[in-house]
Amino acid sequence: MKQISITITLLLTLISYAQNPIIDIEEFSGKRNAIENAYYKDINNFMDPYIGTWVYTEICPLTGNEIVYFKIVLEKELMTNYGEYYVDTVIGEYQYKENGVELRSTLDNTSQYYHGIYSWGNLLRKSDTYPLCSDCPTNERRLHLIIRDWVRKLGGTITLKLFVDHDGQPAIEGFIYGTGVLYYEIDNPPPFFYMIIPTGTFIFKKQ
């Protein structure tokens, strides 16, 4: 009886894998070309070095006071269910302050679906994909994520690049771009045109 039970378990496992083929996430190009029931997995663990808490600070050279404080917290979610397929994803939250005043924060977010930072489509970027990276190692991948200002109902893109060492600490370079309104009716302009978080490059240090 024990042998029969083991055999049945093995067969069910094989059937499960057959129904959910595991594909390298770098083959994932979006819903349109996704294979039904496939699991697009981060096989090479390219996402793992980015997971954790990272902080950018800008200090006034004259007063020594903190001008900008920007904190991001990133997590990896395995086998996220998108209905017709599964994908390893990265989600996160952030806090942004200027001169000690918090202007935006999603750190207390409890929603399962709406995050301050999240991945959409193919989140891994090679050196020859936009934004181009001439000094990126061939065996490294950048993260291509969406960052949202839910108050102003706007979003942009944040691309993260690894630093092996920055002033003695692990760090990532974040490049935020593409924020703002794509189009609007002349007689019905939106209340805001840009996220409260500015575009540009930020060096986040590991906490």
C-alpha cells in the first residue's frame, strides 16, 4: 500500500509539472505571448540581490541637514498568479521626505494588489535594453519597475542597477523617468502633471 501511495504522489507531481511548465523569466514578454499555465521563474535568481531595504539621502553641504530622504523596501514574490500564467515578481513600498517633511509614503500599505512599486511585463533588463547601460556586466540584470504616486494618480518607471560596493556599502542605482501625464484634453487638464517624487538618479544604500 505504501508503494502505491508513493507512486500516486509521483504521478501527481509529474502531471502538475506537465501542466505548469517552468520557463526562464527572461523568455516572458508579456500577457500577449504568455503560454497558458506556464510558470515564468527567476531561474538564475537575478532578482535576489535587489531584495531588502535601501535608503538614499541628500545632505546640504553648508548646514549638514538632510534635504532628501528616500527609502524603498523590495520583496520577491514567487509564482504570482496572473490568471492564465504564473510569474516571479518584485513588489515594494517607499517613503519620500524633503527637509524632514514626509511628502509621500506607502510603507503602511496593506493591499495585496496595489503597491507603491511593482513589476509589470519583463522586469529584467540587459545592458542593451533601454535605458542602455554601457558598464553593466553581461551576467547582471537590472530591474525595470513601476513606481506609483497613488495620491496624484500618476506613475513612472524606476530602473535599478547593482553596485558591488559604494563607499563601503552595498548599493543600487535607481533611475526614475517617464513620470507625468501622457495626454489630456485641452479643456480638461488634470490637477497634477508629475509625481511628487522627482525624476533623476538616486544611489540607495543597503540598510
